[in-house]
Amino acid sequence: MDPAAAGVEFIGTGADPTRSSTLPEEFLKRTFSLISSEKDRSSVSLVCKDWYNAERLSRRHVTIRNCYSVSPEMVAARFPAIRSVTLKGKPRFSDFNLVPDGWGADVQSWLNVFATAYPFLEELRLKRMAVTDESLEFIALNFDGFKALSLLSCDGFSTLGLEAIATHCKNLTELDIQENGIDDLGGDWLSYFPENLTSLEVLNFSTLTSEVSFDDLESLVSRCKSLRVLKVNQKINLHQLQKLLVLAPQLTELGTGTFMEELVSGSVNDLENTFSKCGNMHTLSGFWDATLLHLPVIYPVCGNLTFLNLSYANIGDVELEQILSRSKQLIRLWVVDTVGDKGLEAVGSHCQLLEELRVFPVDPFDQQIGVTESGLLAVSIGCPKLHYILYFCQRMTNAAVITVAQNCPDFTHFRLCIMSPHEPDYLTNEPMDEAFGAIVKTCTNLRRLSVSGLLTDLAFEYVGKYAKNLETLSVAFAGTSDMGMEYVMRGCPKLKRVEIRDCPFGDSALLSGLTQYESMRSLWMSDCNLTMNGCKKLAEEMGRLNVEVIKDKDDDVSLASKVYVYRTVAGPRKDAPHFVVTL
Amino acid sequence: MSVPLEHDYIGLSDASSLERSSESSNISSDDVTNNFFNLKATELSLGLPGFAKNYEENATKHGSVIKNYMSGAKRGFSDVNFNGSGKGIDAVFDKIQTQQIISSSVAKPVKEEKKNGSVPPSAKAQVVGWPPIRSFRKNTMASNLSKSGDVAEGNSGAEGCLYVKVSMDGAPYLRKIDLKIYHNYAELSKALEKMFSCFTLGQCSSNGIKGKERLTESNLKDILHKSECVLTYEDKDGDWMLVGDVPWGMFIDSCKRLRIMKGSEAIGLAPRRTEKCTNRN
């Protein structure tokens, strides 16, 4: 039974509602310590002062989705017992080079506070933060029991920082380095793990480019008996993979190195045998340069796979068919569009349990390869449980998407990227309004939507009218007037994050969202029609928002080409660089 | 200057090749706009210079769908609230006036990599951060593609892909395949048959095969043989050769592109040996 509910009933029976709860704090804290869901904790903390206190004292993990929405001091003051922090910084469009260097989100100011407030900090997960080698060294030296470090899409550090982590974190269980702007100065960092470190459970260095010492890696894998996730980089070849896998058949997630191997030697043949001993393996990734020559080695584990990431393997439909016909349990699949529509037909025919599909483009600028609307249709027919799609394509039709919506009404995440801006329905030459209209009308649980193609205000009218559960919206090169954005801002009550680029939305559109912004996390608008005056007006009306303009020296002084608006209780940034102007 | 800068919210359907090559809306380099204006200037049309014709061509049943040609240079329109509904035309006319007045003051340089203002001849100009793919993935894919470029030029690389274009006479568009995926002529031939089956299906009826028949591998081969298709390739020297004469390794080293020809056109090459091709390893 839900412990929170139990507490409520107890208070309700016969107790005087004006008196504060007579439940001992210890009881509340113990009960609340069982609640891990953030949403539940949030609700619990709003009930009364005692519950607020018990919740904040018992909380071990905090997620801060915008590092500027609150100050580290405030977090430390409210939650004294934190052991695990997830911290996100820059706006998402920084992944696509839309945010200049030096913008901010420096983790050091947080680390300084954590060093005193949370000396027992164990886990730090950073996304889109600026992290230096000094900061990594700081973490390694200031938190004795530090266990888990995850860096995703961060930048500013090099492999030297990883050396510090490897050297000093005696109890390290997790090192997860993914897709960062890291200065890869060599693979020596891995050799800094001391001989007596045996606690590693997760090691992911798949996006690092330099070769590590294989002997040291082998030794590390051999002595870390609890290792369950190992994702190596492209420099590890199949022979080496074989050796590692023999030492760690208990792995649940494996990221391979390169799958290209000219010689078909004995050890590569052994690989299939080795895989057959990996009974716990449910996630596979890597597969650089994989071909049918060596892909069959994974067949023994295909039957148990729930997540297959082939997004770095430029394979075709033939190879994909071979794999998928053996992978009937797949829930998540990531592929490159070299598999083509035929490959997606194979997905539709084999993966009945599929819930998430991501199709990445091998060459965004070549019109001739890739997937089309028929691939998407095929998947929607064969995979009724599909609720998450990320689809890059060169062309699409309204009719196809309308059918897809009918086939898969449970979409929660619909991210369609027609890669040429303003691309209409290629058969009818009409805008893609009806496509997205169908999605929002039919998929009532839709939480995330990315639109693309030629779109008029009508598309946004549909969004505002039907997408009542929408939380994240990404728009690029779309809309005809301010009304487009106004429809959305007025119609979607649950919006949390909106990111817009290159759309004809002006000040009036910006101001139409006045009442929404405080209940949203953030709004990003770049290369739209905003002016400094419009942004100033917004800043004046809404005191608890930071309205920041990123100035480009080539900009007209009256224009606001990059605007980032977010709610905050920490006031204007104190660390803003000269090109970020807070209004 | 008399030519109006009206390509902000107005689609351009006649300059379709220009559109294809400059689809991204952030192209505001001087060269491109100059090319654009030259086209416009030579056009005959009624109404405002270059405008009315485009508007009509782009009107759809949604009334005033105007292709949104957001350009980095267009920053002076914050005051003009372009309404996409019925009174669109008037609003746009007003806009033209406004644009003409302020056109001289707008001169925003290109923000993306091509700051020198030139547009790559046939490639689309690349917009900053579009399509939205993270750098690591973009770089990995770019290096895979350039690896295939290296291999095609004769470097012996054990890794990478080797993408070559495959054209088939009579097919409306080309395909690209990665030769590295195949290990012998049989695999390549099979893959090509599968890939171009949609085109040979069209030839089914003309060759007397029932169109509804399920397309199996064997009758695919029949179709190809019946329609006398021959697989040829262009080698490093630019010569067109028959596929299958040289060992596989040598073939992928020298093959730059493939072409499925009608048998009648292959007369200049060595005698037809399609059967030999599929049997060769």
C-alpha cells in the first residue's frame, strides 16, 4: 500500500484537522524514504509543514533540470541528506551548436557547495554542463565515497580529468562518458585505475576515440566481478572483444568495438560460442563497420535482447532482417537509414513488442539514400505497441502519418524530422499540417512532439486544440505568423519545454505565453522575429523569469536573435558572460 | 536599388532548382540573393515585380500558404504582423513596401560555415545545427563517408564503407550501395536484383510475366535475363567495364559506380556473361 496514503487515512480518522500531525517525524521520514518517484515526493511535500520537512530530510536524490532555476545553496539548505544529484545545464539546442562557447552551466559552483553540504555525495549525473579537468579532479578529491559519474553531452574537459577520477575514486562503481565535447588526449586514463579497484559495475567509454591499453582493460574487467555494463570504443577489435567477453559473461549490456575484421580466425569463430554463454545480456550497441561476415556471432543472444542500438552500423535490410528475425523480444531499436524501407518492413514483421524506434540518417545531405513514408507505415502496422519514434527522412506524406497515428494511437513521443526545411507533402505538395494534426488528435497521451516540413499556423492550431498532455515541443522552420505560437501557448496547459528556431514568431507571440512561462521550465527562441523591446516587456511583466538574450556581434542592436526564458528562484545569473544579457 | 527583397515569406516555385540547392532558409549570402534577383529580374509578370506570379503558384487550398523563407537577413519585420489568413495578400503587399524601404538597412552576414558567401554548386547549403544531430554522431558518419571516398581512390583500407552509385536504365532515380557489405559477385548481384525489383516489376507485364505473381528470387533473375540487363561498372580510369571479369578484391578497389544497362547497349563491351557473373565467387 502506498505509504503516503496510509498516512493520510490515519490523520483523517477522528483527528482535529487544525492540529498538526501527531505522527513522529521519524515515522514520516522512514516512510518517505521508500518513495523514489520525484512526482510523488513533490506531492507529499505539499501536504503540510511536517510532511514537507520529513520529505526534505529523507530525500537522497535530487534532479535539477535547469541549473539556473535554483542556486546550489538553496538546494543544500532544503535537502541536507542528498547522496545523488542529476544536474542539467544548457538548453538542448546547444547540442546543435546554437549556443556559443562560454555560455555557462559551469558545474564548479555547484561542486563548491556540495563539497561542504554533501561530503558523502556518491553519484553525479551531468547533462549539458560545462565541466573542466579541474572540476573532475575536485570531485575525485573531495568526495570520499564517490561512486558514480555520468557525463552526457558535456564539454570543457579532457581525458586528464578522467585520469583523476580513475586514480582517486576508490569505490567507483560507474564511469559513463557519452557524447561529450571531450579533448581526447590519449587512452592512458584507463590505466590509472588502481590494481585494487574491483568495484566497477558500469564502464562506458564508447564515444572516446583514443586507444586504451588493452592489457589494463582486460585486467580491469577480470577483477571487477560485478561488472554488468561494458561499452568499449571503436579501437577495440573483435579478437579483443572475445577476450573481454570470456572474462565477463555476466554482462547485461555490451557495447562492442569495431566489427570489421578481415581475417576470419579461430578466435572470431569462438566469439559466437562466447556470446552463447552471456545469458543475462539484454542490451547491445557499438557494431562499427559491421557486416554479415561477423554479425552472426551475436545470434545466440538475440533472443533475449530488449534494446539493440545499431545506430553506428551502416547495415542494409538484408543484415537487419537476419538479426531481427532472431530478436523477437526487442523493445527498443535504433538503426541507421541505410536499412531502408525494406529494413523497416523487417522491423514491422518481426518486432511485435517494439515500443521505441529511432532511425538516424547516414548522410543528411544526400537525397538518395534513406527511409521514406512507407518504412514508417510498415513499422506502424507491425508494431502496435510503438509509443516512441524518432525518424529522420527526406520526404513524407500527410496520408502516411495520418495512417500511422491510427495504427499507433499510444504515441507518447513523436519526433519526425523531414530533413529539408519547408519540405511539403511530396505527393500533394501541401503543407504537413494534417499529418501533425492527426498525431495530436489521435494520440492523446502525447508528451513530446518535434515537427518538421512545411507547416502553416494550422498545424499549431491543431496542437493547441488537441495536445493537452504535451510537455516538450520542438519547432523549426515552421508557421506563418504569430498566431502559430499563440495557439500553442494558449492551448497546451502542461508545456514544460518549448524550443523554436527559424520561425516567423514575433513579440506578440512571445507575450502570448505570459501566463504559461512560470509553469514551464524554459522557452528557447532563436532566429525568429523577436526584438529587444518585446523581450524587455516580458521581463518587466514577469519578475520570476530570467529573460536572457544571447547577443551576436553581427546582430542589429534592436533585435533579439537568440532568446532563452526560464523560471527561476535564484534571480538573474551572476556568472553570465558578456554576450548574455538578462533583461 | 529597385529589386525588392521579397523572398522572406514568399515561396519561389519557378526557381525550383535554386530551391533544391538552397533549401535551408538561412541562406542570405550575397551571392545567392544576387543569383535569385537575376532570375526574378528577367521574368515577365503582372503585378508587383516578381511577387504576384509566385504567390499564385504557391496558393493552396489553405488559402494563403506562403512558403516560409526565413532568411538570416530579414530582421526588420518585427512590426509587420503577417497574417496567414484571408487578408494575406494585402498584408504581403504592405510588407513589400516596408521591405523596399528597409531593404537597404538589412545586411546580415551568413552565420554558418560558409561565411565567404558562396554556395556549394550542387550541394545544399548547410544550416547551422540542422538537421538536429549531435556532433559525435555527425562526425562519426562523416568519417565513415570519407573513408569510403578514400577507398574508392585506391587506398587499401580494411575499415569503412564503400558507397557507389547504382543506376539502372529506365529507373527514375539512382541508388547507393556499400560494396564493402558484399564479399563476392553473387551477393552483389542478389542485392541489386532485390533493390531494383520495383523497376523490373514494371517490365514484368511487358515481358509477359503476370504482374500479380509473387516476386521470388528465381523469377527476378528470369526477369533480368529476359529483359537482358547487364551489370557494368565505371573503373578508376573512367572506362565502362563488364562486372565479373576480375577478382572481387580488384573489382571493389577500382569500381567507382555501377550501371545496369539494357543488353542492347552493352554491345561495345565484352560478350554477355551474366550467367558467368552469378557463378563467379
